[in-house]
Amino acid sequence: MRPIAPPDYLAGYPAHLADSVRETIACGKLGGILLKTYPQPHDVRTDRSLYDYVQAIRNRYLKNSAPLSKVAYDSKLQLLHKALGTHSTVPRVQGGKLKAKREIRIAGIFRDMPDAFLRMIVVHELAHLKESEHNKAFYQLCQHMEAQYFQLEFDLRAYLTYLDAGGEPLWPSTTSPTPGADG
Ligand SMILES: [Zn+2]
């Protein structure tokens, strides 16, 4: 495998915004700002509770979408600047018929984040049930499910940039996850 450059989480933003995040990180202030805005981690610790969390949002906004067969945290999922989670449609034969199996995997790093960031990535992956591309309709759907979607994505990307720069996790878990519980 050839080495890949670390992702630039702020690549999609105007230069002055990205620069201001990097400056805030460089002078050691970003962590405090994020903690003030998002003081608490969420408590969606297990795949089971993540499934319920995702279903609750799906049932509220996307009742008519295909049911989800699996929802899980995936610690092996690499964070990419375009794919913070994954959604996939796995074709499988069931009773002689080909059925699409819908799965949502959320990068394990989201286990130790505030509710707002988890909600943002869940909304993102749920929106992909309707729109596969990152187009206008896709982002409208994200905003429909979470009015603060763009602000949350920006703050999340600022946090990921901070971690990349060697910052300490801001919402570390008090108990380590059960080994192998990722499924
Ligand atoms: Zn996407």
C-alpha cells in the first residue's frame, strides 16, 4: 500500500475560515472553545444503542426509506475527508430474491464525541439512503433532519484537525469499550 497524505478536513472551506481554525489550534484555544460549546459526551456507547439512536432519527424523518439491517461503530473505519462514516447496500440473495441489505457504519472515533457530532454524522449517513451523491438535495435533507448541520460539520472538522495536530481527545471515555464489541 502506498502511503497516503493525511486528510485535510478543512479543504472544502474558504481559506480564511480554515486558517482561523488552524490559528486557534496553534495558540491552544480550540479545545476550550469546543468544550464550552459541547461540554458533554453522548452516552450512545454500544452498537445496540447506536442502532436505536439511528432508528429514532430515521423513523422521524425517513419513514419510507428502506429498513436498516445493521448499524454499528467500526473502529477500523478510516476517517477520510469525504467519508466519516459509510453507508452501503450489500446485495444478498434471500428466499430466491435479491434483497438490498442496508448498513450504516460509524467510525469508532464518534463513540467519544458530543451528541451533536454523532447526530451530524448519523444524519449524513441517513441522508445517503435517499441521495447517494453529495448534491444539493442531499444537503437539504441533512438540514431538514438537523438544522445546524453545516455548523456541526464545520465544528467536527475543526475537532478532527485539532486531533490530527496532536491535540488530546476532548471527550475521552471513562471506561474502555469491550474488546470485540464492534461486531
Ligand atoms: Zn457522504
